[in-house]
Amino acid sequence: MKTTSGFTLVELVITIAIVIVLSVVSVPIYRGNVEKAKMSEGYALIGSILSAQKAYISEYRNFYYITTFTSYAQEMGVDARGNKYFTTYSINLGEDNDPKCTFKLSVSKPEELATNGKNNLVLLYNRTAGSTFSEE
């Protein structure tokens, strides 16, 4: 009796089909997780600036209003130049232009993360109502 070793063509085709199905399902999930990880850098930057603002408020009873990027980095100790994706930000007074009440923090997204014309992560902070995140 003759014995053979190896795989049949049907077994190989089934294995290749399983690998293709798994890759079709897993690649979009992987890309979504990579984008979430990149976005977390932006949220971390916003959190750092918000913490610095709160510390500034507790000492001076006013928000620190940014005039230039370097002055903010020196004054508040938040520097985004070391970040890989989110490297620029701006702080503006809130809608009522009261520096004691509200401010708007905008962090620019890199081109690969900008979707549907939304190029910024935005945090609106109000001392009484708290903060809300959005994308613009």
C-alpha cells in the first residue's frame, strides 16, 4: 500500500480562503484602532492645556489668554512640539469674551486624521457648566 504525505489541493484552497476572510475583516478594524490611538494624542494635549489653565485660574483668577505659541509653552509649561501628530493649538476667549468665564481650545488635526472637513478637536470650557468636546 502506498502512503503519501502532504496536503491536498482542497485543504490548501480552504486554508487560503480562511486567511483571506480574516484579513478582509481585520484590516479595517486595525486601521480604526490606529486612528483612535492617534486621536488620543490630541485629547492628551487638550487635557494638559486644560490642567495648566485650571492651575493658572487658581492662582490668578483668570484664564491665560494665548498671544503666541512660544509664550504659552514657556508660561504654562505645555509644549506640543514633541508630539508626532498634534503639534499646534490655539486658545481663544469664549463667546461672551469674558476671560473669567469661558475659553475655546482648538487643536489642529494632521491631514491624515482630518475627515469630512473637520480639521480641529475643540474643547469649550465653562467654569460653571464644565467642558464639552467637539470636532470642527
